[in-house]
Amino acid sequence: MIKLKRIAEIINGELKGNPEDTITSINSLKNAANNEIAFTMKETIDLKSVKAGALIVKKESRINYPNLIFVDQPYMAFAKLLNYFFPHKRFNEGIDKNTYISSTAILGKNISVGAFSTIGDNSSIDDHTEIHAGVIIYRNVKIGSHCIIYSNVVIREDVEIGNHVIIQSGAILGSDGFGFTLDSQGNITKIPQKGRVIIGNHCEIGANTCIDKSTIEKTELKDYVKTDNLIQIGHNVTIGKSSRLSAQTGISGSTEIGEDVLMGGQVGIGDHLKIANGVMIAGKTGVTGHIKQKCIIAGYPHQEIRKWRKDQVLIRNLENYVERIKLLEKKVKKLEEK
Amino acid sequence: MIKLKRIAEIINGELKGNPEDTITSINSLKNAANNEIAFTMKETIDLKSVKAGALIVKKESRINYPNLIFVDQPYMAFAKLLNYFFPHKRFNEGIDKNTYISSTAILGKNISVGAFSTIGDNSSIDDHTEIHAGVIIYRNVKIGSHCIIYSNVVIREDVEIGNHVIIQSGAILGSDGFGFTLDSQGNITKIPQKGRVIIGNHCEIGANTCIDKSTIEKTELKDYVKTDNLIQIGHNVTIGKSSRLSAQTGISGSTEIGEDVLMGGQVGIGDHLKIANGVMIAGKTGVTGHIKQKCIIAGYPHQEIRKWRKDQVLIRNLENYVERIKLLEKKVKKLEEK
Amino acid sequence: MIKLKRIAEIINGELKGNPEDTITSINSLKNAANNEIAFTMKETIDLKSVKAGALIVKKESRINYPNLIFVDQPYMAFAKLLNYFFPHKRFNEGIDKNTYISSTAILGKNISVGAFSTIGDNSSIDDHTEIHAGVIIYRNVKIGSHCIIYSNVVIREDVEIGNHVIIQSGAILGSDGFGFTLDSQGNITKIPQKGRVIIGNHCEIGANTCIDKSTIEKTELKDYVKTDNLIQIGHNVTIGKSSRLSAQTGISGSTEIGEDVLMGGQVGIGDHLKIANGVMIAGKTGVTGHIKQKCIIAGYPHQEIRKWRKDQVLIRNLENYVERIKLLEKKVKKLEEK
């Protein structure tokens, strides 16, 4: 239970209402009860259906409601309060006794390692990082500070992870790239994959996502890259700062993604391509060539999205056009027979 | 070894043949040997190639074969016999000594927990449920009775699972939803994901499937929902009773799927959409808008399937139509020159 | 540090240059320093930007460079040297004490099993195979010799794996096929999946890939099949020798893939189909029918790739054709009014 005036302080907002009113939790606008606080970015909401004890709104909002807190960024304020009401709890404290930690591993301060996790030779984990249960860390891995590695993640040898990185459960970092050649008998032979995977600071890797190492070069995600679940990142790929990839997207080998690139779900990008900074890629797009400047693309093969949409409408009208061709043919035949 | 008359009892069928003939196993129609039983739903099969010792057929079947058992539902009878000849065996009995189980966890009767699994604080597992090896169950998780949780599944905090649920290996329930905003410096900042994942009774979740929690609301699969492998279910999604999703399908955040919806593989559904009860969605469909009533859809952007098929045929004939346009142009030019 | 003449011996090549020059590592053509060796398959490279201490080239190459080693297969030679400079290291030696191994399991010679792995009743592991950490092997599993099973792999009951097989982290072999029927009350009921998964010799299975067992028949990958990450292989599927599947591809139940079939990423193949030997399938293709002979296909529904490409060009020109139809209509109207 917390007073509204205290909440206003926490989120650095201006309160219009009763500072002594108490709030017990946070909720969505739709579900918030009269002892809960919610937020809205919209001006036109049906206030009759809102029961929240207070609303967080934009500084310039003209919404009329008993308790309002005005802030610069309501969504950021909401995020802050989520952490206030539901503080992050570590999986466990300290190093569980049921772990395997190499005698050559280097552990920083205030680290936790959950049950049934392993840390291999010469791997290092920096301060305040938490490793949950069932996490397998191979040799020569570097993990920065303030990271959270969720359960059943696998981090293969030589992977390097920055600070403030979150890796969701089941993600595999540093699996072998898909590289083969034919030997002299014509049998498919594996090309050893000895490269490194490098993850920048403030990255987040989704559940069951796979990031492959390459033969000898590096696969790299720069700072603030965020990937959703079940994503495939091929060997030797580079992803620029702050790019965000939605679920089930796949990037083929040696492709370079720029900064601030946004991808919808189930996107596929071919190998050895370059995607410029700021490109937006609609869900299910298949990218088959370089994208040299900022634009929005869709379709397979990809196109500029307005062109793609126009073509989709034309396809839906093909029936009509075909009828018109047939009618023209009849008319022309008649004219010819005149 | 079991007599045919006993098999007929087990599947509640009517035997036409020798009740004393013995059967040692069950097999497919194609592969069944003369001491094995098979089933068929078809009337027109090439009996010369069938070697089975007995066939299970529909009540009204007119198939002529030495040993026949007539039942209402041959496929259900086959399922029953599969369980008879290959009875389910638990991964292990009781609680393996190599587990971590919180002192505040509540375990029902007749539970098994395999090696290297963990059960967190205040989590509860109801009677007869089996947890295989390497399963990581976080805090405040509720798992109902008669469930099977296969190896290396991760169940994050606050997830609630009904009775008779099966979760295949590697599935991740309750991973963080993909929610970010920009902070005042323009850096991408994580929105804490504190919501719950709720799985109804009789659900099955496929291998390596991911079901995300949301910021504060719930992600919910109602009773009898069945998902195949490698599926992505975004935060705040609801899936209605008895809907079935095939492999590699992805549902974006806050979408509501109705009851009895069937999806092929690699389907993608956009965010904040509503899909009506009974809708069928062909493989690889990209759903970009609400589907307001029962129908079959395909394509990307999705269309009613007959329209989509017709358009695909028209596209394949485009070459021909273009030729006809060119011919018309020539003819019209000639007519104009007259 | 190794002399060039020794490298030439290892890769069975002919050295042109200084046999006493020393090399310390291997690298890509782009990044190799003057103490590193690289390879190239191309004849036309910008030698000014190359700093490598030596180059491996094709026997017939006419490249002019201080140190050259001529071989039949430069890429194979490169693979050999990768293994020389970065020799494979086992995850651990011997059987970790923190494992669960059934008393009825049979272990060959020179096997390693990492921490927190399990081997179930009657399962056998042949000589020289390494099982990393967190690997769960159920009952009656057979694993051949010289295999590498990476961390957090799950191998379900009755799975059979040949020799020299590599299974990347997080892969699930033998998860239940997606088979259901309606019971007499109309509820969806699971069909027990009691079949086997069989993996041939020299196969490689990608990270987080799922291979389902079927009700009673077998799901089989023949020798030298290579699958990338996040692939779904449905129950009762057969994949012929040396076929290669790229990431996020899905094969539906009971489909038979021939030998030497190549698939791009995110391909989807319907159920009960036959794909002939040598077929090549472009990324994102949706295969909806049998492919009876060697060819290259693309699109959804799939087509021969040249036809598909032609149609894509026609679609992009639809705007133009529609304008021409409109113009024809005007002209014909005028002609009719004459």
C-alpha cells in the first residue's frame, strides 16, 4: 500500500488529485480496480468504464479524472512502477551446491548460479550477474555484469557477452554454423566452426533462439539489439545497434544488418546481404537482395511496401481484369468483322 | 500375446472371426504381420497386400477379411490398443535424490520428479503428475493433476497449468514478452513482464514451443488446446477451447483466437486481432486482420481460400493474358488505322 | 607455430614459396595476418589487400603470391587446418560424478558424459561418443560410436542414432507426433505416439530442432542428412541420404524426401508428399504436392523456379498491364462509336 504522493515522486510526475489516496498495485487500464493505478497514452478513452484509483497520463493531457499523474513518458513511468510493485527476485542467492564450476572459472562479486548449471574452464562471470538453473556454459566464455541468464540456456565455447544482457530460457549461443563441403569421395563433410559469438551490452535474446558461430570469423550483435523467441541467426552475421527482430525470423549466413532495423515475425533474409540502417521489414517478408537505404519492405521477393500493397490489390482484382480482356476480345472481333 | 476375443472386449467391438486367434502387437495396415492387429477407416483397400492377423473396421464396414472387429471409432480403438500394447511408463518413480525442491513447494500424492529438476518456492504439483529430468519450475507455479512434463521444459514464475496437461520437451512457458519502449535518452528499455501464463485442462504443448507472459495481463490457453512444436505464442494472447496449432506457427501479442480454430504450419497472425470460432487457416497463411466468422483462409495477406486459389491460378496464367493484351493492342491499332 | 613445409604435408599440397616460413594460425582471406594462412577458391582477388602469410589455392590456380600451397580441394584443406589449429576438445573426460546412469545402460569404451546428464534403462552408447552436460537420454535409446551430443539435448525412448552423428544443443529427438482424434463425446483425444526415430550415420541435427516420433511407424533420417537449427520434422517422415535442410524449415507428417535434396530456410512441405532425389527448394517455398523429378522449385504454392520468377516479374508489371487494358477500353469504345 502506497500513497499517491509517493508514487508521483517515484515516477517524477505531477499529481492532480488526492495525495493521501492509497494504491496497492498496478494494472492495465481495462482491468485496474479502484485501488490500482493504470496508464494511458490516448486522450479519447471511455472514462465510464475506467475504475482505476489513479491514471498516469502525458504532461499535456486534457483527460479529466479524479486522480491523475502527469509525466513525460507514461509508458516508462508504468515500467518503473511495474518494477516497484513486482520487484525482480533472483532465481537463487549465491552459488547452489549442485553446480559444476571449473576451478579455472573466474566469478565476480554478488553472483548467483542456480542448481544443475555448469561453468567451464577459463570462463568468467562479472559482478551481479545471475545464472539460473540448468544453464550450461562451456569453456572460455565471458559474461559481463548485471546479466540475467534464464534456465536451460546453452552458451558454447568462446562466446562473449556484454553487460546488462538478458538471455531467455532455452536460447543457444554459439551452436555450430551450417557449413559443409564435399570430400574427395563426394561425401558431405563438416567444416569445423571455430569462430566466436559476440553479444553487446543491453542486448536481450529470446527464448529458444539460436545464434550460430562461424568457421573462423565472428557473429556479432551490437549494443541494445533485442531478439524475440525462436529466431535463427546464422554464422558470421552482424546486427547493428538497437535493431529489433520479432519471433521466428531467420538471418542467413554472413548478412549484415544495420542499426535500428525493425523486423516483424517470420521474416527470412538471404545470405551475404546488407540491410541499411533504419530499414523496417514487415512480417513474413523474404529479403533476396541488399537494401541500400532506409525504407519499409514487404513480400517475397521483397518490395517497397506501398508497391507490394498495390500489387496485392491488383492481384485481387485480376478476375475483373481478365473479364475485361475477354470482353475486349469479343468487341474487337466484332469490330474486325464489320 | 492376447486372444482376439479379449481385444474385442477391450475396444468394445464386435468380432467376426476366430476368437481364439492370438495377437502379439499392433501395427500399421501396411506393416502389420499375421500376429499383429491393424485398423482401417477406408472401404477400398487392396486386401491382397494386407497381412494383419486382424483388422479393426467401422461398424458399417463391408470389408471381407478373416478376422474383423467392428467398432464405432476405429481410430479411437487403435489408440486404446496402442496404450494396451505399449503402456505408458513413467520416467522414474518418486522424487529423484538429485533434485532441488523448495521447502515451501507443495507436492501431491503419487508424484514423480526426475533427476536434475527444480521446483521453486510456493509452487505446487498436484496428484499423479510426473516431472521428468532437467525440468526447471520457478516460483509460485501451479501444476494440476495427471500432467506429464517432459525433460528440459522450463516453467517460469506464476504460470498456472490445469489437469491432464502434457508439455513436450524443451517448451518454455512464461518467457518474457517482447516489450520495449524508448527512455528519455532514446535507448531501448525493457518493459518488465510480470503477467501470468494460464494453461487449461487437457492441453498439450509441443516441443520447444514458447509461450510468453505479458506486462501485467494474462496469456491463456483454454481447455483442450493443442500446440505442435516450435510455436510462438506472444504475450497477452488468448486461445479458445479445442483449437489446434501446427508446427512453427506464431501468434503476435494480444490476439484472441476463438474455439475450435485449426491452423496449418508456419502460419503467422498479427497482433491485436480476433479470430472467430471454427476458422481454419491453411499453412503459411499471414493473417493481417480480424476474421469475424467461420471460414477457411489462406495466403498473405490472407483471403478466403477459394478466392486465394482462384487468384493463384490467374497468376499462373498471367503470361497468357499479357499475350492477349498485346494482341488486342495490335488489332486495335490496325482498326484505328483503317 | 608451424613451418609451411609441414602444413603442405598435412594438407597433401604442393608448396611454391619458402618452406621455412612459419605460420601460427588460420584465418579468412580478409582477416589473415602475415603469420596466418588463408584459402581462396577464386582466381580474381585483389592481392593488394591480402596480408596472409600463405594462401591455399586450387591445383590449376594462376594466382601469383609469395607463398602458395596448391591442392585439389582448398575448402577441404582449410577444414583440415581448422581442426589442426583448433583441435576438438571434449566437454569433459570420463563420466561426471553428477550424472544419472541406469544400471542397465551399456557404455562403450572411451565415452564421456557431462554433468547433470541422464541415461535411461537399457540404453547403450557406443565407443568414443561424447555426451555433454544436461543431456537427457530416455529408455531403450541406441547411440553409435564417435557421436557428439551437445548440451541440453533430449533423446526420447527407443530413438536409434548411428555412428559419427552430431546433435547440436537443445535438439529434441523423439517428441510425440501431433496426432489427435475426437472421442465419442467430441473431445480431442491424443493418439499415443509409440513409434521410433532413426538417425543414420554421419548425420548432423541442428540446435533446437525437433524430430517427432509417430504412432507406430518410424521417422527416419538416412546417412549424411544434415539439418540446420529450429527445424520441425513431423512423425513418420523419411529423409533420404545426404539431403540438407536449412533453418526453420518444416516437414509435415508422413512425407518422403529423396536423396540429395537441398532446402533453403523457412521451407514448408505438406503431409504425405514425395519429393524426388536431387530436388532443390528455394527458401520460404510452400510445397503442396509431389515433386516427381529433379528440379528447382520456389513460391507458394510451389512452382518450377523459372516460372515462379517470371510470374513475379509479371506481378510487378500488373500496374502497367491494367493501364493498357484501360486504354484499350477507351479506344475500343471510340471505335465502336464510329
